[in-house]
Amino acid sequence: MNKQQKAMEKELMRLYKQERAFLEKRTEKKDSALNRLMAEKVPEKLQGTLDAAFAKAFALVFEKGTAVIEKSCNKEEKEKQFQIDSYAAGIKGDRKSLRAISRKAGGAGRLNLALSGAAGIGLGVLGVGLPDIALFTALMLRGIYEIALRYGFSYESETERQFILLLISGAVAYGEELKAIDEELNAFIQSGSFPAPDMDALIRQAAGGLSKELLVMKFLQGVPLVGAVGGAYDAVYMKRVMAYAELKYRRRFYYKILKKAF
């Protein structure tokens, strides 16, 4: 086993450990005291309204927002940086060069995280809840796009969008549902395709998962001043999505290297 193979084996073990930790931490949902207290006060129709709002936001960003996002995240610069980093990793063949790529990818969503938290709190103070969903969705996708670029992957094709929607669903799922989604993502990484892709179904799944998790907080966000508490949770869920996206794209990147090398 050469130096590059040893480095990759160790980094894969590290990745698998981090993936297991992510899944184990979410074996079951544990509602906060605030969620339990406010759940009964949420109007019955709000869930459906949030589902529709998130689904519309995904469709809108995919259709018209990608070009705008690309300008704001310096797509060409990140593509060039990945080429430099991946070349260095290929030449050096050590763990340090591989970790340099994952470290940059891990930091890709920090600005979006800060913007999401600031926007959520600011709109919450004003009692603005639902209109925040479009901004939250755009920032979330921007963060995922940046992670994809850091690992040398595109995000424009329908297949890539399906992958993104599924990993968002996984990031906000728990227990057996999360395990099933994780296995489906890993199968895609191995094969490069989904067995029966359905874009509309994946949008509904991701929208439903997000709306279910954020239901109480978006209800609170619609209340002036108190809504700042609900708005702050935008950053909490943004962080979770970014963390899961980094793990899955890192797996894709390592498996891509393995396919080429062996």
C-alpha cells in the first residue's frame, strides 16, 4: 500500500466515524421545551402553508435564482481553487492535502450561516415569518453550491438537484428515515444515478421535512419582538444542513478519487 492509499484509507475511516456520529445524534427527535409549549398554539393550516412556501422557494431558486447565486459566491474562483487543491493532493498524496480541501469546504457555509441568522432574527423582531422562507432557502442552496464547488462538483443538472434535495431531507430527518435517506445517498455516490428519480416528489419531501422542523419557530417568528427567538433557529438548521452536505460531498470526492486510482 503506497502513501496515497494509506492517506485515503485513514481519511475514509475519519469520514465514516463522522457520518456515524451524525446519524447517532439523530436517532430520535427531542423537542425543546419551547416546541412542546407552543405546539398546541400553532394553527392547523400553517403546516400546509409552510410546505407550499418551501416547495415554491425551491422551484423558484432552481428556475431563476442559480445565476444570481453564482455571481455572489464567485463560482469561477472556487472552481480554480479546487483544481489547485486537488492537484496538490494528487501530487503530495498525504492526509494534510486532503484535509485542506475538506477544511475549506467546511468553512464554505459560514457566511450563509451568519446571514441566515441575522436575517431570521431581524425579520423576527419585525414579526415577519413566512416571507423569510425564500431568503432562507436561497442562502441554504448557496451554501450547498459552495460546498459542491469546493469538492469539484456541479449543481446545475437535474440529477445534482435531486442529490441536493435528498441531502436536505436527510439533514432534517431522524431515526430510520434518516438512515434510509443516508443509504440512498450513499448508493447514488456509488452508482451515479437514482433508481426512480422524481423531482416533484423530492421537492415535496425536502419542503415537508423543513416545514415540519421549523413549524413552531416560523409561527413564533410571525410575532413581533418574540419572533427573534424563532428567527434565530434559521441558523441552527442551516448549520445542520451544511454539516450533512459537507459529509456527503466529501464522500463523493473520496470515492471519485478511488474510482480513478484503483
